[in-house]
Amino acid sequence: MSVTTSGNCYICGVELGKAAMKNHILKSHGSDDGGEDCSLLMIEGAYDKDYWLIIDVPAAKTLSTVDGFLRRIWLECCGHLSAFRSPKRSEYREIAASKKLYNFTKGDKILHEYDFGTTTESLITVIGRIKRKPQKDNVRLLARNLPLALGCAKCGAPAQYFCTECVYDYRNPLYCDKCIKKHDHDDMLLPVTNSPRMGECGYEGELDVFTFNPGSIEKKQQDLSKDKKAIKQEKQKVDKTEKHNVKVPKAMLGKYEIIASVIKAFCDEHLNEEYSDISVLMLEKLCRKRPSPIDFGKPNTWACGIIYAVGSINFLFDKSQTPHMRASELAEKFGISSSTAGNKAGEIRKLLNTGTLDPEWTLPSKLAGNPYVWMFETSNGLIIDVRDAPREIQEELFKAQLIPFIPADKKADELKQDGDKNDNKSAQQKTESTKKKREHIEVEGQISFDEQ
């Protein structure tokens, strides 16, 4: 599919082929007196070598540092597992991610696997050692291939979309903006990206932010992407008193505030306050995970995935429910594909070990009708519905915060509220009746006075 395998040097901006780029880095940028010792790595798609990177990493760092970088620039979609192995299929020997890079010498090859379902494999080759000045980021991107020139299957124009349905039908899956409007599989589309992960799972290239900018070579490391700048700005806006009221690690507050604001705005406009509150609680729990998956990905995609997950637990996509919204409509309002939204929601449900009718994520208004809230196992193994249990048992469970309320009290409260409403209604009707009588008497009196 590719036309070229040339790329840019992120230090001086020169454009060269892959082999020439390796020699250029070693010759022109390979020595910085007094700098730290680094391993120089060439990384390629194991089955599509037109995608390639050249990076350097301090030799004292481990393979897990390389794994984190690959996830950010090439791979991350749903927080899948990954591993390092020997590239020799006969051995299939796993290499510990904790292994230091100085244990590898020039010519050594390592296979990196991401996602053990729809696996993306990257081949890492040690091409030498260089020295560089110490810097904040462990991994320095030195060179990368130019985006491949991929043409539309219909008209040959530059492609922007990858159809995951067509690829399984052994058809060209690439489409341009114009031709995609006539395509049938509008819910199976992913964007064209500069990564061997393109078209797999829910990968959208959302962390593919290391784009070479020839106008500002001095900013060769694009780690300060637009998302990161936005997060920093949001951190400055967050009031200190608000930070202490949120159960989120300090390092995650910036990203949390951005995603929470998107969730609240969407729920206020399209759903209700209950969905907003539960979705934000789910976001908080995801932020507390170590490492937090929220660190990777677009805030918009996470917000959509969280609302999608909460919605699937509470039957948001059921037409009989209020509020109701179709899954495709939810994804469309966030500007992402249905498959991406569904995959992100599936990732979240897996991370939190949750599913339909999970009491923890059930809307408060639906708790009374959720059977999972009230089902408990007795000491002899019987499953009972505690709504039918004696009151003293219900009180013990309520004190232990195992049930949200005592059913009889809830009913009494509802009856009282209904009674108050009826009393108010009767009083209002009585007042109106009395008022009408007075008006009638006054009218009659006026008539009789006139007649006299």
C-alpha cells in the first residue's frame, strides 16, 4: 500500500530513507561529550516495515520504558496487555519488561506484542550506543517515517478512513471523505493513521502526536502536545478547595477535570443529572487505578466511553427507558465511530469488572427495581430477596450499607409524599371552590341590588 519509506530527522530536519537515516543519526548526532549513555533503537512494524521509528533511551532504563513510549506513539487503544519476546518463533521466549537496556548489544532483536487478541507486533533492533545530554523525557524520538500515501479504494484520492468490515471481506478498506458518504459500513470506520496498529480494535491514532514540524525544529520533541497543554491550563484553573473534594490522585486532577467537564456538559444537554453523577464517579474510579488508563487517550473518547458504559448498565439504549438514546447517536454526538465508543465502553467494563444491572453503577432512580440490589445468600446457601425478609434483617443490612434503603420506609415516604400532594391538591381545590362561591354571592348581591 505504501509509496515511500523515507522519514524526517527530528534533530536537523533532513529527509532520508530508513537505512540512510540510521547512518545519519550515528554519524551526525551520535556523540555528545559528557552526556548520558543511551541505547539507539530502530523500531519497525514486524509485518509492515514501512512504519518505523528511531529512538534513544538511557541504557539504565528498562524495556518497560520502551513499552510506554510505543503505547503512546503507536499502539494504545483500550489498555491491552503487552509483552516482549524473542523474535525467534522456535524459542518463543518471553523477555522480562524489567530488563535493563544495557543488557542488550548492537544487533540484538526484541519482539514487542501489544494486545493478545488483535495483536500488533513491533520489531526492536539495537543499532548502537550514543551519548546525549540529560533531558526530562526518557525517550527521545530521533526519526520517524513520513505518513504513507494511501489511496481511496474507489477514486484513488488520499484516504482518511479505514473500514474494518471491508478488510475482513478481503476488500480494500481505504476510503476518502467523499466516497465514505456512499459507503454502507458507516459504524465500522476508523481513521487512517501513521501506525502499524491502523484498523485494529478501536485504535484511532489518538496519541499519534509526534508529528514533525519543519518550521520549529528546535521543538523536536512533541511531548507537549495540544492535549497536554490543555491539561496544564485546566490544572491552573481548578480551585484548590475543589481538588480536595475529589477522590482522585493529584497527578490525575488535570485530566480528570477535562473529562468531567465534558461528561457534565453532555449529560446536562442530552441526559440528566443522575447520569452525570454516576459517570463522574466512574471517572474518579478509573483515575484511581494504578496505572490509570485515563493517562492514555483523548478526553472526548473517554467521556463517551464512560457514558456508554453507564448507559449499557442502565438500559439507556432501550427505547422504553427515559431518557433514551441510541448507541450510534451517542457516538455521533461525540464525533467518534460506534465501534470506537463500544470498544472503549467494553474496556471500561472490563477494567471495573462490571456489567448490566451492577448495583454500584445503577442510577438511584432504578435501584428499587434492580433485583441484584436485593438478592443475598444466606448461611445455608439459599438466595433470598431481602425485600421479603423481616424488618430487623433489613435494618442490619441498611446499617452495613449493603442495601440503599429499607423498602417499607421508602414506600411510607412515597405514600406520605403522595398524601401531601393530594392534601395540597384538595386544599387548592377547596380554596378555588370557596373563591368561586364568594364570587357567585357577590354577583348575586350585585344583581339583586340593581333590581331594587
